[in-house]
Amino acid sequence: MKATYSASGQTLIFEENLCKGCDLCAHVCPKKILTLDKSRVNAKGYNPMTCFDIDKCIACGMCGIMCPDSVITVLKEEKAV
Ligand code: SF4
Ligand code: SF4
């Protein structure tokens, strides 16, 4: 199950069923916009990571680099000049 969050210029894609709820990505995010969804569990039985304010994401990629299970894909769309 894929969850996609998108705003002008940045997109986050979470492979939710791969997440083990370790919270590493939330700790490393400079904008503090990632949180575990305590109301749901994924196929592994963990609360999946979600993004609650994609507008604040700067597409730095840190969450994707930090995730040990390659859950997060960060896409950045360059703005035309
Ligand atoms: S790309 Fe950067 S700012 Fe966006 S959610 Fe990941 S760590 Fe946070
Ligand atoms: S680092 Fe990866 S496995 Fe850990 S909570 Fe974040 S998305 Fe899930």
C-alpha cells in the first residue's frame, strides 16, 4: 500500500507496508513534519509513518536516506526559472 503526499515541487511516497515504525525518519526531518499514524497498523503490525504537512517539506531527502527499510521515496521537481 502506497501513500503519496504531494505539494508544488515536492512529493513523498511511502511504501507503508515496509515501515517498522522505528521513527528514525521523523527524528532526522529538519521540518518535523513526519509522524506515526497511531490509528492504523500496516501488514507488519506497525503504525505506519505519515507526513502531516507536505507544504513544509523541502525535499531534502534526509528521511529517505535514513530509513533502513527504503520506505520513503522523495521526489523534487525543479521550479522553472
Ligand atoms: S524530504 Fe526532508 S523535509 Fe521532507 S519530509 Fe523528508 S526529511 Fe522532512
Ligand atoms: S525510518 Fe522508515 S521504517 Fe522507520 S519509521 Fe520511518 S519510514 Fe518507517
